[in-house]
Amino acid sequence: MKSQLLVVGLGGSLSKNSNSLAALKIALEGGAEAGARTELLDLRQLSLPMYDPSNSEPPDSVLKLCDAVHDADGLIWSSPMYHGTISGSFKNALDWLQLLGNRTPPYLTDKVVGLISTAGGVQGLQAVNTMEFAVRALRGWAVPLVMPTAQAWKAFDEEGKPVDSTLTEQLHALGREVARGSCQFALEPPTKADAAKAEAQITSVSDREARSA
């Protein structure tokens, strides 16, 4: 087991003042409180190109994303909700994780993922649900606690600080849950060889299949 677990936060938006990025940073603080080392992957700074299955030489930004996610013990994802689902930039980042299919273990096997969405309206759960489907498809494990933040435009001030301290406490709790779950998985990964084999037979997608999809 590692001496210190790594929790990687992925998200934000292409906006200069991103509430989803602000929420992600606060959740990572909770992971650090629980003893994890943390790393932030800001989608605006990554500036990923659109996913191209035929690209055999992805740029450094994509390699940085994939290496960080592969090295992580736990992940926190945070996306704004656009028209009832996740943003295009966040979905594009998830599409690039197809490159993790050739890693060992593949994709997000035995990684714990915490989910955050920020919405302009009164609901944010649709984006969380979409992310949970992706976690499952990538063979990860979503923690039960999720953070769909409604009316995010008034939940955070201009500096990205929550107006209500309760929101800070909730985001910290999510970060701690990801760190705690990651620790349990590191002690004994629950995905056994037979289960991994069965899952691969059901859900595997080869590079060739991905390129032709």
C-alpha cells in the first residue's frame, strides 16, 4: 500500500469564474484533511483537443490527464450542468479516458469517485446521474454521497467561496469519503480476477472498435 493515497480532482468549465471548479477545490480540501495527497486537473487549463479515436499520438495535455487519473487512488469529478447533462468539455475529457483501456488495471478499476455538479437552476442531479453512468462504464466505484449544487450562481461569491458554510462542510465531507473509500480499496481491492474477467467479456471495447464507433 502507498504511504500516502492520491486523490485527483477533474473538472471545472471553460468559464473564467467556474463554480464547478470552486466546488472541486473545496472538496479536494476535504481529501487533504483525511490525509490524502491531492492534485487538481482544471479543464480550462488542460485545454484538451476534441477526442479523436484515430489519434495515435495524443498531445501532452491528454497524456497528463490519463497519467494522473491512472495514478490516482480516488477521483473527484465536478461538472456544470448544461441542458440537463454534463458539459461538453467534461464529456470530452471522459472520452479521452478510453486510452486507459490498455493500462493495468484498465480504466478506473477499483478507483473511488466522488461526484459534484453545479447548476444554474434548482436541480443538478441529472448531471450527477450522467457521471455515475460513466463511472460504472469505466469500472470505477461512485461513493453514495453526491453533491448536486443548485443555483450555484448564488451559492458561491465572486472569489469562489461558498456563501453558506454548510456547503463547505458538505464538500469537505465528500472529499473525506473519497479518501476513506480509497484507503479501504487500497487495503484489499474488491474486484477479484474472476469478476474483472467477466466484466471485460461483457463491456470491453477494443481500440479498433472505439475507432469505428
